[in-house]
Amino acid sequence: MSGRLFGTDGIRAPFGEPPLDRATVTALGRALAAALRAAGREPSVVLGGDTRESTPALCRWLASGLAAGGVASLYGGVVPTPGVAYLARRRGAAAGVVVSASHNPYPDNGIKLIDGDGFKWSEEAEAALEERLAGDGAFAGEVPEVPLGEDFSLREEYLAHWAASVPGDRPLAGLAVVLDAGNGATSAYAAEAFARLGARTTLLHAAPDGRNVNAGCGSTAPAAMAAAVPAAGADLGAAFDGDGDRCILADETGAVRDGDAILYLWGTALAARGELEPRKVVATSMSNLGLERALARAGIELVRTGVGDRLVVEAMRREGIRLGGEQSGHVVETSLATTGDGLLTALQMARLVRESGRPLSRLLAGFRRYPQVLLNVRVARKPDLATVPRVAAAVRAAEESLGADGRLVLRYSGTEPLARVMIEGPEQAAIDALAGEIAGAIRDELGA
């Protein structure tokens, strides 16, 4: 094995190529078993994944490596990431393993590790596992492939936990929702989950064929969901990503509402009930300046972190903050979940609409976005952008132009060969031009 396996959200790569080839994945399972046994407890692992055609093979390879290391797997089949996190904690497992590439297209897949408390593994724990994989003979010897026996009770346990998060008999009765499963892990959960609570549901993109996950649908392409909301006379819509840890909303008019809007609505609702102590919400550097200012008007401080849900959750745990998330729709409320849960987020937003008796657009009237532009530039390499003279000069010019009434964030994607240029400011045309200058400099100097 050479190079790093884990990125900002686990391992992610095209299926069948290192590190998602059979030898590496099986060795990873064996190294994970050794690490868990070394921790001094009798371990088991909850295993599940999304709907990609490669997911069952990766799960078999992982389970085979775990079994070779003396660790049993509880396999739930297609289970959203938050379901694996919940079940690992509920079943007293030493870890959970999710096989998914989240919002990526189907040729990619990935592996995410969850600890026994339901949180994603720290970077330090992942680095230690990589060292063990490199040095303890995990690749040595033949590992027989074990069959996977799906435990269907795991699905029901997750659905029961989800439904129990809202008290009362049919608490969503009278509400109509449109749900876009993105042909992903929520496909077999979303409609049943909301119907159990009394909602009338319209289900979109819930026919996975192994290759259509995230294909023009779900949280990364919510237009069809948004259009379906007013067409169906629904109160709101929600779109989920491949592994079900993100949620993007649409209000009753068909306007798309992202994670920033969710953080505003959920944060102000918790504060109004006296349940947001300290009065803080965590978001990343990519969240809109309008969120920061809208929360401030409600007496709520926005704490910013680097990009990545793991950094958000680490900040929440460190400071005892209840709510945090990303503009992408990955939102965590720690009294209910340990990781982003798209279904749970949609449920809580539907609950607020139902209990308030007001449309979602009115509930969000206090949140106004600053104009924002986000450009992605494909790059062939990733040097420190501050050391690239043309890029640094374009950044300085943009910052001088924006002054105190705007923000610029420039970073690389942690999972794709992309540089991301995000600018916010009072005038769309002005920020479009500034972002274009920076993107052009990156493309000329580093473009693939």
C-alpha cells in the first residue's frame, strides 16, 4: 500500500481500482479487526451501504477481512449512513462501516468508519489504522470470502428510532410532502417513514438500478423535486443524497432551500423554545453571510469551521453546541443524531411547518441570502494556492474590492480534483466577475 487512503470523508475512489480493489479492502477489514480487538473489547461491526452496484462486493470483502481477524459483522444491506451510526451505538458494536460515495456518481464508491458512539472516526484514528494496514501483515495470506446474511431487523430499528423523534399519534397528519430519494439509500425508507407519521407523500427517484444513484436527482440536483412541490399542492419537499446524510428542501412555492436555510429555521426554533444553550450554531466557511447575519438578529452566534461535517461535529462536541451543519444539507442536531441524517432533518422541518400552521416560505422570511457564486475548477495538482503568484494576485484584488461587505473562500475539494472559488457580496455581477478572474488564474496555472 502506498499513499493516503482516507480523505476528508473516508476512502473514496472508482470501484475496482486501488484502494477499492479486493486485496486492499479485504486487508482493510483485517486491519480494522486487529485495531478493534486491540482496544480491549469483544468487537462486532455494523455494516451497510448505498445502492451502487459495487456496494455488495465491497461489503463482502470487508466482512471477509473482518472475519479473518475474528470480528463478526451485522449486515443491514442498504442502510443510510445515519442508520449505520445509530445502529452501531444501539447494538453496542465497536464500529460501524458504511460503503458509499455519498453524492458522487455511481462509478465511485467509498468506505466511511463510524465509532461505537456513532461518530465518524477522527483523522488520528484513521491515520493509526493506515499505519496498521501498512505494517501488520494485513495483506499476507489468502482470505476466504464469507457470505453476507442480511439482518432485516436493522432496517426496522432505524425506522422506529426515526419515528420516535416526534411525539404523538400521526403528528404529520394533514401535511403533504414530496421526497426525492436520489435513487440512493433512502429509496426504501423515505415514503414509509413519513407515511407512518401521517403525511401524504409523493416519492421521486426511488428506483435504484445500481447505476442511477445521484443521476440528475437528489440533493445535488433538486430541481425536479422543487418543481413537483407546487404541482402536487404539497407543503414542502426534501431531496436526499446517495447515502442519506444530506437534505435539501423546497418550500411550497417550489423555491429551493439549502442547509443554511435549515440551520436558520432549526436554530431559531430551538432558541425560541429555550433549547439552544449556548446560543450558538456551527457552520463551515462556505455558509452564506446572510445566515450569520440572520442568526445574529435572533441573538445566536455563528461559529465557523473548515469544510467537512467531521470538523463541524468536532466543534459542536468541543463547545457543547447542539446544532451545526453545512450548506450542502448535512445538518446535525446532537440530541437526535450523531451524524447528518437527511430523513430526520426533513422530518423536523416538516414538524415545524405542521406545528406552526404557517408555510415554510413564511417561516424562512427572516433569512435573506447574500448573492453568492461558487465556481469549481478542475486541477491537475494541488499546491498551496497562496504560493501560485497569479492566483494570489487575483485573490488580493478580489479582497480589496469586496472590503468588509463580502467574503471570499478559496480551497481544494477533499474528494475530487477541484479547486473551489466562493465569493459573496452585495452585487451578483461584481462577484461573478471577481470569481471569474480567480478561476481563470487557477485554470491557466493548474488546470487539468
